[in-house]
Amino acid sequence: MASGVALRSRSGELDLLSQLRQQKEQLASEISGLKLDIKQIQNELDELDENSGDEDNDLDEIQKKQKAAIKLFNQKPKKGIQMCLEVGLLENLQPKTIATFFHNEARLKKGAMGEYMGEGEEHNITTLAEFAKIHAFENMDFDQALRKYLWSFRLPGEAQKIDRMMENFAARFVECNPGIFSHQDTCYVLAFSVIMLNTALHNPSVKQKQTLDSFINMNRGIDQGGNLPDSLLEVLFNSIEQTPFQLPEDEEGLATTFFNPERDGWLVKEGGRHNSWKKRWFSLVNNCLYYFENNEAVKPKGTIPLENLFVREISDSRKPNCFEILYEEGSQGVIKGAKTNRKGQIVQGRHSSYKMQAKDRTEMEEWIKCIRAAMQKDPVYEMYRLRKQRIS
């Protein structure tokens, strides 16, 4: 009897042991399967990481190309706009597409935009017109609209280009604000008048500042022979007197806060007690040539008023590509220039002439051309005078 119980007990233990072994084998099999699943998942994750890396690399490469296209445009707008199309910054080269791109892309230099839109080809002229149409001038004061427009790009120095750009401003302002002016020409002339007022009030080279009365008088008859309200002109005068135009400075630094530079860039200038030659940043604006320590400086080291002066090329094998500013041929005297001394004080210069060297002949010829034009006429005033004469 006892032996039978023992045998059943022994048999039960064997059955339990067999079940445990089966469970162990089953668990081992499941663990093995899980390991395979984990390995497969890990491989898939690694593959996804690799693909993601490829996408990141592709994205980085696209961004590099687009950055290069922006840089090229800022240096050479005509070539740069084509590259912007090739790298996907532009969908097409339609004027409206380019104008929208100019309005929205913050990395573009405003000087380069002005250069592109100032060209005389039909495509560029249409782009300028589309760019002006983007501006919302509705219910905006005249000077606020003009400030907004002049901030959106940088005006070039050539008279014909300035004329087209201001024509588009006048057309857009009149379109957005019907009834304010009797004719688009009135808006055009007043815009130039305000620009000249800004220069007359805030340019350091202008010694005799314009008054409210003289501003009102210079605008007599510009409204198709009639006069604009004195109250309107007084509001404009006070606004410009209190707050000068804030004009765009390009990313690399525009070395002047003065309005409408006809030309700026590096030249090597002769000067100092020992007639040493030093590299300076020059800016030609409002019949005056300013030179700065570098292209980020705000205050000029010196000024050269161009009234009654003459510019000519210098033939010197030791110093090629040089030109000289001096009194008109046949006359003598000290040029009424000014410079900043070591103490930061502005003192009268004592130059009978100024000699500069450009990097190559093309640059020299361009500087001579622009300086000669500045010595003859102020393009802004000339356009104002001609249009006022026509409408009066």
C-alpha cells in the first residue's frame, strides 16, 4: 500500500518536471523569436536613420546652393536671379514672381534689388512696376508711404532709373488713395520735393537749412498749376524735420547714412603729412564725396564738396588707374574740404587737389564718370525742376 502511494507520488513529480521542461522550451523558443523580432526592428530603425541622414544631407546641400544663389544675386543681380531659379528659390522668372521674391526674401541686399529693377530692359521695368504694386499705401500719410517705399530697396544714382522708380511710387500712391491729388504728376513732384527737403535738413554738407516758408514756396503751382494746402506742406515739413528718412543699409555695411549715393566703394587715397596712400571707403552723394575709415563706419573721415571742381585721369606708370580732383582747369586755390583730426574734431582741409587710385581701369572710369556728373547737376533736383516746369 505504501509502495503504491510512493509510486504515484513519483509519477506525479515526473509529470510536473516534464511540464516544466516543456514550458522552459516554449519560453526559450519565444525568447529566441523575440530576439529575432528585436534584431529586425533594430535593422529597420538603422535603415530609417540612414535614410533620414541622406535626407538631411540632401537638405543641407539644397540650403548651401540657395545660400550661394543669394550671395551671387547680391554681387551680380542679373546672374544671381538665374541661379535663384535653378536652385528652387523662384518658380519662374515672371516679373510678378521676382517682385514677390524681392518683397519676401530678407537675405537680398536692397542695393542689388534696386540695381536689378533699375535696368532699362522691359522685363526689369515690369518687375519694378509689379514690386510697386505690392506696397499697400491705402489710408497712409504721404510721408509714411514714401518712407515705406524708400526702405524697401535702395535707389540707384542714375537719373533715368530714379525717375522710373518714383513714377511707380506716384502711380501706386494715387491708385491706393484716390482723390488726394488731382494728378499723378503732383504726387511725383511732391515726392522729389520731400526727398530734397530731407537732404537739405539732415545732410551735414548743407550749411543753410531749408525753412518751412521756402519749402512751401518751392512747391507753389505743382498741383496742375494750383497750390497744395499749406497745412499739408507744413505737416510734411515737420515730419521730415523731426524724423529723417531711415534708409536701408546692406548686410556688409553701407558706409553712409546719407541719402541716395550715386556710387560707393573702395579707393586708395593719397594724403597725410608724408603723402602716404591709404585705402578708404568712398561714397558719392549730393554733389559731395565722403570718405570713411571702412565700409562700416558711420561718420566720415573727410568730405570733398564738388562745386567748381574738375576731375581728370592721371597718367603715372608707378600708380596706374589714378584720377585727380582739383579746381577747374586754369584756376587755383585750396579745395573747401574738411577732415576729422586725431581728436575727432572736424577741421578745414588744405588740399589743392585729391588723388585716388581705383583697383582697375574700369572702376576708375566709372568713378570719373559719376563724379563728373555730380559736379554738373543734381539729378533729383533736375527731375523735380523739369516736371514742375511741365505741370505749371
